[in-house]
Amino acid sequence: MSTLTIAIIIMFCMGYLFIALESVTKINKAAIALFMFVICWTLFMIDPASYIPGLSGMALTNEVSSAIEKHLGSTSTTLFFLMGAMTIVEIVDQNGGFNWVRNVMKTKSKRALLWRIAFITFILSAILDNLTTSIVMIMILRKLVHDHKDRIIYASLVIIAANSGGSFSPIGDVTTIMLWNKGCITAAGVLSEITIPSLISMAIPAAILQFSLKGELSQDDNIKMKADYEVLDFSRHQRNAIFVLGVGGLMLVPVFKALTGLPPFVGILLVLSILWITTEVFYRRLHRGHDAEGTGKRVVALLHNIDMSTILFFLGILMAVACLEQVGVLSSLGQALNVAFDGNHYAVTGIIGILSSIVDNVPLVAGCMGMYPISPTGDMAVDGIFWQLLAYCAGVGGSMLIIGSAAGVVVMGLEKITFGWYMKHVSWIAAVGYFAGILSYWVIRTFIMVTPA
């Protein structure tokens, strides 16, 4: 391994360390990721001929530019998908599209509420992203439960259910979106084979956590919930139309991809454009004869609410990982893991899932996609054991520590849950569900969905 390659690895690891210590350094991880991306590729350009032999001069420069543009194009498909999905969810949420969730969760029993939260979060996170689902559910929980000790138990289950729900859907988590965009998994394959393991990884922790709750919710909580609806611009029928177009459109993106063969982000932009046009028509009718440009819930205004720092973080980290792929580090690491575990992909992906509870799962999955090429047959084929387990493990494994997923980090901030409390009371429960899900997947692939020889 050359000195330059070692320097690139050191820079990547240092950047990764600063990203992991964001809460200590108070430096936004997006800034670190972008800096890491630029420095890694700058180091690469010191001696690009050592990585792209046989070329020199302008031909070498053009080849490097082509390589960067290729990686950027692949990364952009994920970024545009995320931006479109985030905007669609914001439109639906700001216009009252999720008010039905509150109605569904009305109950006096604490344990009944826990199961309703579990299943609704699980289903929503398969359609929305787990971060957005977690925020929506915590905001609703605040209107349902006043007791903070009870609420952090519900909030912990929201983290687990959101991560589990996102792992079996091609649009439910950033990592599954990445794997789907790259062609490692298909929508039909991951839905048919990962749904049951994901459901088990949510249901077992819910069954254990319910013993921490007893009795009924106070009457004051239900009264507060009824009085807390905001005043909305649109009628109930218009809100329902926005919900159907937004959430229904997200669900149909895999169908659009299957019918047209176009990348998933194109389907997302189609849904966004239709929803945008629809809301513009609604607002024009609402403000007939008046200037509606200042309306705060129009799409033009809501675009300012999109978390661009998250988008830039993904850009930086994915392009930095692309540099490691270009210099051959990832393929070497993949071969070393295969040798160490004798090709046992259950062990490899299981460890990746555990690592995802410590470090961000996005670069882990991006690294795996660089380490392992898609094979025509076997475990590494499209919808093979490795890729499906990677989708499951990288998503569900993040629940084992509260800092292990975007859902966990945001809930930690919103509900002031400490790292120590979660590790003591919830981590082992999430781990039981995680390993039970892997076991169920092994049973499904070994005894139920047996591939003919």
C-alpha cells in the first residue's frame, strides 16, 4: 500500500472521528464530510497515475474527471431522491395530512397505545424515511402522553420501529434507497424476504417494553389532544387529496421504476411535481382575487424547511467513500473480510449491523457497495443473501445504541433521552430483536425459499 493511499485512509478516518464526535466538537458533520471529500480527492490528484496506470497528461486528467463525474452522478440519484421525498413529506405534514394518525392512536390503555405506536411507526417508516416518521410520531406523542417517564419508553420504541420499518422497504431508509438505486436489491425482493425479519425485530422489543407500562392514560392527555389541532387552510377533502397524492405517490415509485425503467428519483420528482401543481391550484382557489405568494405553507416556502445540511453530509460522505473505492481500499477490505469469516455473509453483515449502532450506516453501506461487486449468481447477486441482509442489518442494527441512527439522534434531542438510560434499558431489548430477525431470515432462506440446485 502506497504512502499516498495511507494518507487518504488517515484523512478519511480522522474525518469520520470528527463526525462521530459532533456532539462534543459542536462542528456540523456536513462541514466535516465536505472537507473530507475534497481533501481525499485532492490527495488522490497528487499522483493519479499510480491509480490509473497507462495514461499521462491531459488524457489522465480527463480520466480522473470522468471518474469523479461518474461517482457524482451515482451519488446525485440518491440526493435528488431524498430531496424530493423530504419535500413531499413536508407538504403533506404542513397541510394536515397526518392528522389521521392522531385519531387512530386514541386510546386509554398505555399498552394498547404502545402497540398502536409500534405498528403505525413501522408502516409509516416504510413509506416515509425513518427520520421524518420519528419526528411526526414524537410530536404526536407529546400531545398524547404528559408523563415523561412513560413517554421516553414510547419514544424508544419509535426509534426501534422506525429503523425496522425502513429496512424492508426500498424507499424507507437512506441505505435501502442507496442499495435499490445501485441495483443491489429490487423492491419485490426486499419486500418479500425482509418484511418478516423486520417485523420480528420490532414486535419482540414491543412485547418486552409493554411490561414497563401499566394502567391508563390520564384524562388530561386526551383533552389536550382534542384541543391541539391547528387551524388549517384546506378543507378535509383537500387534505385527504394531498395525503393520497403524496404518500400514495411515494408508494407507487417502485411501480413507476418497474414500468418505465427510469431511476427512482425521476418517479419521486414526478410525484413532487403533481403534488406541487395540485397545492398551487388549491391555494389559487383559496385566495381567489388576492396575492397568495406570502402563504407560508405553499411549496415555494416549504422548500426552505428542507434540511440541506443532511443532503450536503450525504454528498460529502458518499464522495469520500467513492475516493476509497477508486484507490482500491474497499475491494481489499472486502476480500480481507471474506477471508476472515470464510465467506460467511451472515457473520459479515451481522458485524456491519453492530458497527452501524456506533457509526453512521450510510458510509458503511456505501463502503460495502464499493467492496463487493454484484455477481450474476450466488449470495452477491441481485437480491442475494448478502445484499438483503445488508439492508436489514444496517437499518435495524442502528437501534442498539441511541446514537446509531438518524431516528435515534433526533429522538434523543427531542425527548432529552440520555445515552446511558437508553443503553441500560433499551439497547439489550433492541439487540434481542435484531438477532431474532437475522435468525428468522436464515430460517426463511434455508427452509422456506430454497433455491433449486
